Amino acid sequence: MPELHDEIPTREKVLVIGAGPAGLAAAAALKALDLPFDLVDRAKHVGGIWNEEREDTPIWPAMEMISSREFTQYEDMLQPVSFPEYLRPAHMAKYLRAYAARHELTEHFRPSVEVRYARPFEDNVWQVELSTGEIMIYRAVISAHGISERPHRPAWAAEVPSSIRVIHSKDWTGPDGLEGQRVLVVGSGQSAADIAVDAARRALEVGWSVRTGHWVVPRRIGGVPGDVAAAREPAVLGGLNGKIAEAVIGRRVGNPADVGLPRPAAPLLEDTVIVSDEVLDRVREGRITPVGEIAGIAHNGTLTLAGHGGPAAHGDFAPDLIVLATGYESGAGHLPEDVVPRTAGGDLDLFLGAFPRGRDDLVVLGQQRGPGGMLPVLVQQADIAAYLLHAAREGSPALQEFQRLRAGSESAVATARATGDAGLLGRIGGVLGANRVRARSAGISSGGEGEKLVPAADRETLLARLRTVRGLFE
């Protein structure tokens, strides 16, 4: 039977904004429950930021993912075994397009369409203006626009003289053309480490200004990807406590403090670790120099640095290029600020990282970061989003129980670990249900500079709570 979705008025549809990993997960879940929807993206193809041809993508061709193949796949479609353990952007783009084709999502997809605004008038009535000039009415919105929409630039960046080029990590495309130049990378996280390593391939000198220290862990532990090893407890990691784990990692790659980087601010098992096989080696070789925090900028462009106690932590640094790997601010330009209020700490007030309190017709996906792959979290959130919208349409009793939980504290949601449950499409597809991600990841601190940055999540706890809430609808 041919699809009839074009004959359904938009006032009965859900609008999914963004065709990246989160948007595709949401679209597939909606389709599984026979909920009509439209899928739009400003790009020409599905895949979100993993489309290298996008001008606004924060990825670059040589970038390597920090989560292994096993942890970067949907539960109903395995990554091809021919792909490397740690994918490149081209692999992920190909995989996402294949996933959209598998679920026939492209039949609902409108490419090169941006949402200018999405405004609620009453429950289940959203007015949406598209870049095409169309003004539509939808019954609900799932905003899966990702975290790279609002690059964060620290206040001091505005004082940098025009003689020095300043870019955000979102605009990094690789080290070509940096021969003979001095590069300063500013940031404490994964992107800063990756860009520093990439820049060191060509640049004359690379300085790395780190505000908060983090542990650096290798991609492989005991001959297998690190995230897979962590998921196989206790067989691999057994009863290792934090001190023993730090000793193991210290022997394997070294302690960041020993090479001049800030001492890690949190224990290893509670840290937002940096996954890299190269960054500490490049520091030891002198290709990357820890330079401390930026304390001031002289008129000639020289940066005054305040150290953190390690070698080369104090002094001056005069870069030709500054790369701001300073993260992204949460929020969405197409949503009114008052639709999703913020907490006292500046974070979006989203129950389980996705569900605005008090609304049954809006879901915001992808506004969290975490160690390794977040795709399992996005899939769980997308499942619940589809169940929630289905329950709201059908008047299911599960809706009231969800509303009760959403009105309270997340800590009240049970976190019993599931041992083999599959999500919506996992049960339908029956492919990967027994391999749901159970990666270890203890408390994560948000850190970073500025306010309203995309918050970090404790992936394991969040996954457990999402599974509990999803169980309300099953």
C-alpha cells in the first residue's frame, strides 16, 4: 500500500527538526507507532553534522570518533564489520543514510529547509515558519537540532587584535596551511585535545591553554575498545576501585600532571575523560606545549598566561591563530526562550535531558554531552518521545504517571540496571536487544567556561532512568 503521509494535514503531524542521529531515531520511533510526521533539516541530506559537505559542520575529515563502532549504532541496525572500530565522519554519514533508507524516512524528509521559529499557541497547536516562507500548524514538535548551533566564545576573545585570526572549533577544518604558524588551542575537553593533535601535524608551535584538568585514556584497553571493556565488567575491569584504575591508566598512557597539564579535577571514574592515544605523546615531544590559562591580552597580541603549576605554565604566547574549543551554549534559536525555562544554574530545565516540564507536545533531543557515544541515550529519549506523543493522542493512563514523574525530581526515578531489554525498534527489529549499552560512567561535572553551556550527563544513570520511564508505556 502506498504511503499516504502527504495527504495528512500538518495539524495532525509531529514536526521533527533535524535529520541527524537524534532526529532519525525520533522519526523511526514515530513511524513504528504510526504517528504521522515531517522531518526537516537545513542540509541537503540526512545525517546532521556528519555530512562533510555542510558548511556549518563542526567535524573535519581526519576526525576520529571517541566511541567505538559497537557504541555508535542503532539497536536495530549494526554498523558494517568492514568499518573501522573508531569511525571517521564519512563512515558515520554513510551509516546514517543507510538507516534512513532502511526505515524509509526519506519519504518524510524535506531537505534544505530551516525552521525560523516554532511557537506554541495552546496545547498541541504549534505555529511553525519555515525558510521556504511557509507557515504551518503542527500538533507537536521534536527539536533534534543538536548542540553545535550556538558556539560559545569567552568574553576575552573580543579583545584579541585583528592581526590574530580567531575561530571556534566548529570552524576547524584541519591543519593545512598552518606551516610556520603558532597556534593556540583554548579548551579543556575532547575537541581541544583532538584539534591540538591535528594542528601539531603542520604548525610550527601549538600551545594548549587548559583550564580544567582531565584524565586521558587510550582507545583500547586489554586489546579491545575501551568502552567495550568497560561494558564487560566484571570480566575485564572486575572490582577495580578508582585508585587502581588510575594506576592502570597511568602506566598505560601517563598522568597528565606529569607532562605539565593541570592535575585532573576529578577521580578517573568520575571524570569526563579525554580519549586519545596521541595527545600526551605530542606534549612529551614538545609538539604541544601546555601554556596555562589566559590572563590578559597585550596590544601587540601577546597573551599573558596564568599557570596551573606545571612546566611552561607561565609567561607569554603570541599566536597567529587561536582556536576556541570552548564548547556550545544550550538552547535553540527557533524556540522562544520561555518555552523551556532554565534552572538556577543556567541549564535548560529538561526532565531526563529531553522533556520540558509541563508540556506533552514538545521534546528537545541532543542537549547533553557525555563520555563516549551518546547515541544510546538519544535512542531511549526518542522512544519515550514517541510513546509520550502516542499516549497524549490516545489518552493512555501511562501519560498521567509520566506527568507525575516529570513534575518531580529525577533522583526519584528508579535506576535499576536492565540487563537485556531492547528499545522500541530493538524489539521490533529483534537485532541488538541483548547488547544494549551498559557502559560505566560515574558522575560527570559540567565544567567549562561561561554560562548556559550544554551540560554533561552521567550516561549510565541517565540510561537507567530512561529505561525505567520507558517502561511506563510498555
